[in-house]
Amino acid sequence: MTKTNSLLASLNDHQLAYVNLDLANPKNGEYMLGVYHLKPGKNLNILQAACEVAAESSTGTNFLVQTETAFSREMNALVYKVDEEKELVWIAFPWRLFDRGGNVQNIMTYIAGNIFGMKEVSALKLLDVWFPAAMLEQYDGPSYTLEDMRNYLDVHGRPILGTIIKPKMGLTSAEYAEVCYDFWVGWGDFVKNDEPQANQDFCPYDKMVKHVKEAMDKAVKETGHKKVHSFNVSAADYDTMIERCEMIRNAGFEPGSYAFLIDGTTAGWMAVQTLRRKYPDVFIHFHRAGHGAYTRPENPIGYSVLVLSKFARLAGASGIHTGTAGVGKMAGDKAEDITAAEGIRYMKKQGHFFEQSWGTIPETDKDFVDLVQRDDDLEEVLRDDSWRGLKMCCPIISGGLNPVLLKPFIDLMGTTDFITTMGAGCHAHPKGTQAGAKAIVQACEAYQKGIDIHEYAKNKKELAEAIEFFEKPKTKDSSLRIAA
């Protein structure tokens, strides 16, 4: 008996309903596909455990029930491939299972919900997903994109240069706006609230919005260049979230000069999709605070950065933080973070296991082939033919970058199509935020001109001071001071 036959022979009648190792064509458009790393529990083998996961993540429970029908069995998720040596299982989910209202929360409840608490598994991590074209058409995808922000700012051929205000908490509304102003007059582009920003007593939300608008107006007048601020609109309830959005819209900001930041992992997919649907003309900024509980490689239960990022694109986020691939302070590497960034940036890209096409027309169609080629050449696509696919989601890069690390990260990324938000990498500059912003801009200029930053810094004092500060060995005191 072969190993496969032995595994099949071990299944009970309940488990047999959730496996088809001869599934002829999983990519026939009927299924959403997923790959899990799985370690079985409760003395089960990998196929037994995988079938229990397929049942719990689709139609079933832990026993056969007398209420199932011929049609309900058609909605069973199916284990269609197993790699016992690598502890990998492939599951096909009939996507008709999912709420036809384009509900990402509903999908995650199936494929990353109850299954994480099952006794039948000791480790279960969703590593990659694949969406068929017919399913993609049911979901929003991004509306306002990086290209829209580039066109508003008139910034092309380089990253959008941004910052996170530091300290992340404790500044008053006026103090916060002053740091924004300093960054903008240092020629930075983009400022964001940090992820815990809300309506604290020392920094009332309405005053923060008012003062940021005043600071932006002054900076735009002095520099002659437009600016963007990303406001955290995460809130305790729907009404408060929308109230904050409307407060910003009614504060006199020019369309394009503001984004809505949502703490997507903690606020939830409903909040992300509400913003996308209610404000299609605004950049929806997905901050992923809390993601590490699911995505860190050493965590046995959860999902990968790529999976989280793909679902953010499906939900309609304009951009999501994807990590610094180990270049900055956060855990991560190229295999995980750059794969995630590419998976949401391009029209067609290889992931950990699946090559994902984000097109909604046949991949063999000449127009789609042309879209993929233009996209690979970093040209703007889907401006006038949005029915052909889901628009790009922008990688947002934060977590310990500074002017010295900008070029190494761009080289690793292989493109400048991202927003970078340096916190301490700006504000820890010995001469303060304005000088820190100038140093970031100068480091970017050096990259664009193909000049080593040390050479470029010979007549750029802000960059020279940044290099000296960030390249010096960290003492215990300095490492505390520059942590972002």
C-alpha cells in the first residue's frame, strides 16, 4: 500500500467527505485555494487533521450530521494535496460559501477562525491563498491608489517620503502640529498619526485636526509643494469613526491632502471595508498593529504577512504596512516581507505557493497580457479599464528605517513604489525634525543620482549629521533614544 493510500485508508466516513486527492483542476474558478502548515494533534495523522480543518472551515463539525443535503456537500472544502514531509496541506474552498456582499471578514471567519482553536491541530498557519478571477469580481479592491497620491503630490520616480510623529503619545494638539510643520518645511511629503492616536485628553482630536490643517497650509505656502496627512480614524464604534472622517473632510483640507488610517487588525475588516465603500476618493491606510501575533514565523498558529496583505488588497485598502524585510527594527526577512509587498503591488506575481493574478478577465486575453507587461515596467495600469482587475495596494514601509538605510531597502525592494514613514529615523536627528526631514530627502536625492550618500553628504550638512549619528555604535543610552 502506498503512503497516500495508507493515509486515505485511515480516514473515517466524516473525514472522507472533505478530501479529494484527485481533484482534477483546483484552479477551475470554483475554488479559493489555501496552503497551510499543519502539525496534527490528538494522535491524528496529517491527512486526518487536514480533513477536520477542511470540515470546520466550511460546512462541517466533528461528526457527520443527519441534516446535510446533496447540495450542502457540494460546499465542502476539500483537501486536495498533502506534503507529509514538509507538513503542508492544500485546501480548496468553494468560494460560493462566502458572503456575496464582498465580505472579507466572512472569509477569514471560515479559513482563519475556529480552526485555530481545534484540538485536532498543534500548529496551523495559513501561508498563501489564491483567488480565482470570478471571485475577485465580487470584492472592492482599492479605489484611491498610490498613483493618485503621486499625482496629487507631483512626486514620481522615488518613494513617497513620510514620517510618523514621535513621541507616539504625549504631545498636545499644538505640539503635534508643530512637528508636522517641521517635517513638511524640511520637504517631506507625508505625515501619519501613530497607531494609538485617538481622542486623548492632552490631544483632543478636533484640535489636532484643526492645528494640522493650519500647519499644512503654512508649510504648503512656504515650500510651494502639496502635503498629505494620514489621520487615524479608528474608534470605539461606527458612528464615532464616521464622525472623525467627516470632521476631517469638513475641516477645509484639499481633496487628496488627507488619508484615513485604520488599525485594520484590531478594528477589524468591517471597519476597513466601511471606509473603502463610504470614501472611495480617499487613500485608505491599513495599519497592521497586532499582526505579529499571527504572522511571526515562530508562531505556530496564524497566517503569513502575504496572506494578511492579500486580503487587505481584496478588501480595498489603498496601502498596508508590509515590513522592512529585516532592514529596520521589526522582525522580518526578504522571503516574507518583499514577497508580501510584491504580491499586493503587481497585477500578477508569484507568492509563496501560488502565482496570483489580480485580473478579472482571462489571463490569455491580449489586453490582460499587456496590462501585466506594463505593470512589470512600473507603469500605471487600470486607470481607464478598471473592470480588468483589482487596482494595486501600496506597500507602506515603517519600523526603524533612517536615511542611511533608505538605499539598502530600495535595493532589496527593487522598486521605489512605496511610502516610507520614518519615525526616529527623522526625529532623532541631532538638529531636530526639520533637519531630519532634509536628511531623508537628501538621502533619496543621492539614490536618484546614483551617488553614495557619504559622497553626497560632503556638501549636505543635514545628511552628514544623520550619517554620523545613525552609523555610530549604539550605546545603551543612544539605543534607547533612537528606538522608533
